[in-house]
Amino acid sequence: MRDSQNTTDRLRLRCGGRSTTTLGDVTTLLDPLILVQRDRIDPRSLARDVDRGVRIRVKRGAYYDAAAWRMLTGHQRHRIRIEAFASSHHGLVFSHYSAAVLHDIPFIGRVPDLVHAVADRANGGRSEPGLVRHCLGITPAELTEVGGLRVESPLRAVIGLSSLQPFRRAVAPADHLLRTAPIEALWAGLELANFGHGFAQARRVIEFANGLAANPGESLSRAVIHELGFPPPLLQVEHLTALGHRYLTDFEWPGWRLAGEFDGKGKYLKPEYLGRMTPGEAVVKEKRREDELRAEGLNFARWDWTDALSGHLLRDILLKAGLPRRS
């Protein structure tokens, strides 16, 4: 029974666009992913399907139903690409962005088309179309498994992204990990990974990381604020208002009586944030919250993804709010 469940879980991981059809009392799983070697289908007929727009080519020897593909998110498509390479390359250990996707570690930016894997330093093999091999080596302590796929640990994945991404984007995965892991684990992981190239960058990210950031948008904002030369803010400062309500501010500069708020769309649209509220009710609730905090003497600066990603827009917002920059 356990083996059957593991197989089902792996199929579900692979086929994010999987659909079902019921035939009598039997439910049949329809797998949109076709592997030429596994399914013994003439590749010439699949190539014709690609020309007709019926299928898309995931990689050499792997094809996916085009209609199902269009319904997938970027993360789901990347999982399909991972599974396609795992089927044709025995023993691949997925890393960096691919490991982050498998571990559900958030990172900023679009999900790359390229699948990332880690290989032995000496004879790790070459990269190929659709697959990047990082010849860094990996120890058993840094290796785990997700859905039957070999993948580096979440800790190792975060350190890898810290060495690979620009500083302001690399902070988000590190902040995410620190919500459940101590900072000492990141330092120990950095020493164990010993990436060489990118080590200094990863060290800078770990020194800056803070598990108090509530989401990737706040992590990005804090990194940009640092790079722009503004004073470091306090995070998640609690306030008890005169009406007896407790509120947290995303960012706060007490010396300037200024609170900063990152307002991503999820705050007013995503069910996990809304609960039973409608978007309109969420906006009204946020307005009441701000009014109560303003009555306590706080001023507010608000920004969104566009402002944080651009940098100069966030700079102008904070300057207008009266926050000084270092010379």
C-alpha cells in the first residue's frame, strides 16, 4: 500500500496538469507527459504534434500536452521539466532554483526554464540544452529526497541561491529559511558547501538575513532600503492602540515616527490573507488600522512590488516621507 501511495504522489508531482476521467467505477489518470523511451511512441508523430500546436517539447524525448501546459504555473512547469530530466538521467541531484521549486522555497523573479543540478567536482559531466550542471560536489548530509527525486537540502539550496542571485533578490530565500532554522545552521551550511565562487556574496546575504520578514516582498524591500543607504528599520513592531487593538508594522523607524508598509496584491486578493473577508472589507480594515496607528503619532509610507523592484521609486517614496539617506 505504501509503495502504491508513493507512486501516486510522484505522479501527482510530475503531472501538475493531470486530469481524470471516470469510466464506470474506475477513475483513470490521464498523464499529459509523454516520454519517448518510456511510452514507446514514434518521435516523428510527436514532432508533428508539436508543429500542429497539440504538444510542446519539454526536452529531447519528452513532450507535454499543450492545452494542459497552458494551465500550469511557472513552478508547475519547472517541476515537469525536472521530472523529464530525472527520467533520462539516472542519479541527478537537483539544486539551486530547481531545489527551491521542489522544496517550495520562495524566490524573486520568474521561474527559469533551465533545470539546475549539482554534480561531482571532478567528473560531473557537461551541461546540455535545458540542463545546467554545477560541478560543486555534495555530501550525504546535504542530500534529501522529494517525491522520489534526489535534491539538495533546503539549507544547501538557500546557500546556492545566495551565491547565484543578486543580493537584493537572494535575501528572500534566506529570510524564509530563518523562520524555521537558526542562523547558526546557515553559517554551518555555508562552511560545508564551500562554493568558492560566490562565497563572499552568500556570506553577505546570511549576515543580512532576518527571519522576521513576513514575505518575499518585505525581504526585497529591506534589501533595497539597505542598498539605497537609508537607516535600517525595525521589523514587525507591535503597537497597542487606544482602542485596545494590537497591530504590527512591517517596517518602522522610531526616530522619525515613520512606519513602512509593503502592500502586495496578495494582501487584498489571496484567500490565505483574506480569510472570510472580501477584498473590499480587507481594504476598509487596513484603513482603520492605519487611522488608529496615525492617532498614536505614526506616519506611513506605502509601496508595492513595482516600487521595490525598481529601487528608485521606493527611494522617492521614503525621501518624501522624510527619511534621510546616508551621504
